[in-house]
Amino acid sequence: MIKDLLKEIEALDARIDALRTGAAGETAADPDAELLGSDSVGPAPDGPLARTAELAELEVRRSELLDQCAELTAADRVFLARHQGRPRIDEYIQVLFTDFFEQRGDRQCKDDPSILGGIARYKGMPVTVIGHRKGSTLEENMRYNFGMPEPEGYRKALRLMKQAEKFGRPIITFIDTPGAYPGKEAEEHGQGEAIARNLCEMSSLTVPVISVVTGEGSSGGALGLGVANHILMLENAVYSVLSPEGFASILWKDSSRSGEACEIMKLTARDLHEGGIVEEVIPEPLGGAQRDHKKLFAVLDTALERHLAELCKLGGRQLAEQRYKKYRQIGL
């Protein structure tokens, strides 16, 4: 459902932008033009009054479609969580932080580009920022392994976390991964041990840790950066033990039932907030975060500042105890 709505909304966006810039022309050749209906396509109106009337009509239609995006199914939210237009870790760092200095390598084997991390300032405060890195194009996704880290990525992340603890810097992680890379080489290099080590070490860190689930948060690959004092989750992000397709394949031997699995898994931000796992749900623009990055960044910035200020009031031992109790209570 949401896929069809977005396709029609994007076609309306293009037509509205063309009218606003005065560059509307023949749209009959546009493959999306038929989505607007026969009365809305074709040559641009000749006079400014006709153009204004059509613009108003199209904006009303777009508003109606966006209103339908207010109540989405779990499967719709999975689709939006995976949308290629969602903000990536690079954009969050560029907009929310200053003086970012990337740090690479795990000091044991190699650098894993699917994990991006380094030192930055958040409103003047030194922090360590770490996150899964996906691409916006096929070439970038190939370079970053579609956001699936290898053991070296988790060891790099842990190195940066321990460094942050040493110098008293808060840690902010951004989670967006379909899971840790399951390849043969990754297993040979100790994938399971690397993730388990992160879970162990993160649970006892004596600095504030905030995790933001921005898209997919699947399996131990997500949890390897997610043992935090506070977890924030974008409205259309998902956080689960595995993908819906994997769940359906294991439970029913039929991955086509992934939509049904989405409802059973309780993987949406709303579900997890009700379950006490997530501290706050960050609202997204209607239709998904990809529609207005600037608006999303502003809302997230306000939430980050508030949660960081709250956690910075606690001492090191209190932070570790709070984190420990949080995860001990999950599922009870």
C-alpha cells in the first residue's frame, strides 16, 4: 500500500515543482504521469490563473494521499525503514555535529567501511559518534557491504567506545543494518565473538550511551552498537531479532509471509516504546523521513540534546547500573 501511495505522491511532487518553477511542459511522456489521472496531465496551463488553480488542486490531492500515510501497517513501516531515500549516517553527522574526525581500523586486521566512527562535537561537547553505513546507490552499497559489518567493524566500534570512556566522552550510535555480515570469512574472523564482546563491554561503560535506530535494526548486528542507556527510534524504523523474511522462512518455511511476520514480531517503534525498550519515538514527516530530511534532523536534534543532558547528570557507576537494569528488565 505505502509503495503505491509514495509513487503517486512523488509524481504529484514533480508536477507541483514544475508548476511552481514555471517549467511545466508536456508530461505525457512521463511514465508516472498516468498516476495523476487524465485531468491532471498534459500541457501546462497557459495562464497564471489556470496554473494556480491546477497547483491548488494538486496540493489538495497530495495532502489527501499524505493523510493516508498517518496509519501504517508494520509491513509499511518495514518498507519505509529500507527506503533508499532515508538519511544516512554521513548526513546525520554533517548536520547534527561539528568538527567530525573519522577514525579507522580495528588495530588487529583491517578497516571495515560499513561502520563509520570518530570524534565530533555536539553543541560544543566532545562526543564519539559511531554508526552503520549504507549507501544511496548500488556502487556505494557494494562499497559498504549494504550496511552489514564484519568483525573488524565491531572491533573498530569497540576501540572507539573504550577510547571515549577513557576521555569521558558521551557515545552516540546510529543503527541501520539488516544484520551482521554472515559470510565465511567473517565467521572465520570471529563474527560471533566480536558482537558478544561489544555487548559485554558496552554494558559496563561509564559514559552516557545513546543509540538512535534510524532504519533497519536487525539481529545481533544492530545490538552490537545498541547496548545504550537510552534508545531513540525514528517513527518508521524497525528493531527486531531478525528480518521479517528470515522469521517467516524459519517459522513457516515461506518468506512470502513476511507481511504477516511483521505484525507478529512487534518490531515497530510504537510497539517497542509500549514495551519499555525504547525511551522515545522520533516523529517523521508524513510519508517517511525521505520526504523532508531537514524537518527530521530538527526534531531529532531536540531529542538528542534533551536525553544527553539528562544522562550527563549521572555518574559513571550510575550510568552502568542504569544500563544493566534496563536490559535485565526487557522481556519481564
